[in-house]
Amino acid sequence: MEFIVSKKELFSSLSHFQSVVEKRNTIPILSNVKIKTTTNKIEITATDLALEISEVINAEIKSEGELTVPSQLLFDIIRKAPETSKIEIKNEEELGQIFIFFGESKFSLPYLSTLDFPEMESEVLENVINIEANELSYLIDDTKFSMGIDESRQFLNGIYMHQTEENIIAVATDGHRLSRCLIKNSGNIKNFDGIIIPKKTVHEISKILEGAESIVELSFSKTKIKLKVDNIKITSKLLNANFPDYESVIPKENNLVMNVDCSSFFETIDRVSTVSSEKFRTVKLDISNDLCVVSSFGQEKSAGTEQIKVKYSGPNININFNAKYILDVLNIFKTGNISLTFSENTAPTILKSQKKLNSIYLIMQMRS
């Protein structure tokens, strides 16, 4: 195998695989990427057995072949090559090594045969959606921060995607907060019960969609999901679990509404929470007569207080939140007027923005 490729294209491609390949692996070949030549192109593939990513890039092929090479080492060598370099890679079967040439540099790396490289079985997935990249990115990026991390509750460690007649809906929750976003259902999708996309796959999809402007082909079954965008293909197993009935936890009777400017509220929460305990990041909101007093208390009698003008005319509210949970949502909204709708009991607080009418966020209050 021998080919020549630009540093820019090869480096850009290899950067997509670094978080897929496990750095420490009991199966050595899983630390490698597979490189396969085709007509005027090379295909690079990485897998961790549950998730597989492949990308096709342009190259000048001198002789065809396929092999696997250490992912991290190859990435580091190409990363340090001069930006305008042409990278030449060829293998010597007798030595069991590949040689990498650019400028006055020469490197050699061991390689392994592709015979033991595991690849996901190719199969027809019954549901296929063609969706704008920015719409899928919205569903993923505006919900992913609420995914769980508890290994004992795997069903929360991902994004739940399902449909109604009108909408395609993405939901994530860790049990303390919940994010739900929706887009219009194009109607070209068969009815399905819903799928849970694993956390690692969610983050990889998010990275691949960054800056993408094309149509994404999204196909899935009950056990597997496949995404194609430009020259990149992601295939992943789905979580085999049932997502909880999230609709039942969305309050229907919250009636105490506070309106506030998003960026001002973000800055206030961020400043005051500086003194809060790192473990709980608690902030207290004391709301009455168009004024919200935000306070926080930390170790060794440290404290912070700041007041901010709001629109609120109901009874006094005293409520505690994890500051990070509020900041995460405000970071999605960014700017504009937002509303926080409170309950007179212990129901979760609802956060909405006039700029993102198809998004809803819930945050559980903390005990005082």
C-alpha cells in the first residue's frame, strides 16, 4: 500500500477518531485505525466495538492495500508536520512496518493486519430520516448536557429520541434536570417506539455536525443507529433499555412566572455562585415585587449576594438550585427574555426562552 495525501485532509480526518479509540485497551487492535485505499481515496475507520466511525478522503494512490496502525501515534506525527506538507505513507510487508515521509522527515510505525479488525455488520435499518444538519445539531446539542452519568441507571446515560405525528423529540435527564427539544416531523418515517442514543455516540455526533450544512441521513433499528454526513459515517449500538415516562414529570400547574434578561441573569448567578460549595453549587433565589435577590454561602462563612430586576408580581418565593444546572440552561439560551415558572409546592421549575420556543427545561429545586 502506498499513497500521498495532504497534511490538512489527513489531520482533519484523524482528529475525528481520537475520542473513539480507547487509549488503554486490552485488545491491541482497538488502539489502531484501519486505513484502506480505494480509487483516488482512502477510507479511515476506528471502533470501540460499540461505536464505529469511518471517513473517506481524497488521496493519490500509488498502490492499493489495507492495514491498521496505532491511532494516537499516527495522529501525533501528522499533527506536528508542517501545514503545507504532502504526506507519503507506504508499508513494507517484510518488515511489518509503515513508513511516513514529509519534507526531510521519515518515521516508521508497526502495523497489524486488518484480518482481526472488528467491523460492525452491514445491515438494512428500517427507519430512515433525511434531516438538516442544523436541526439534528439542535436536538443533540440543546439536550445533551442533561444526560446522566450514573452507571447503575444506564437508561439515563444518553438521549431519548422518539416521534409523535407532528414532531421528532429529543429528551435527556439525569433525574435532577430535564431537557426536551423538538422539530417538525417530515412524515417520511415509520412509527417507532423510541431509541436511546448512548452518551459517547451523542458526543461524537455533536462533533461531526459542528459546522456541517448538508443533509444528514439518519437510519436506525431497535438496536443500531447509523448517520451519514458528507464523507463521514457513524454506526453505533443503541442502549437496550426503557426510558422513563418523562411527560409525567413536566408540571402542568406551575403558575408563578418570573421574566428576566438571560445574559444579566447568567452573570449574576455566575458571580454569586463563586463562593458556593464546589460539591453542591447552591444558590438561593428570593423573589418578590419585580426583584430577585441571589445569594450563596460557602466555607468559612464566605457569602455572596446580588439583586437583579425581574418581572414578577406573585407571592414571595424562596427557592434553592444547583447553580450549574441554571447556568447550563442559560448558556443554551444565550440572550433575550426568558421565563422561570415556579410551583407553589416542590414541583420542578420550568425554564423557557422566547428565542427557542420548541425547547423546555426542568430543574429540581434543592432542599434548603
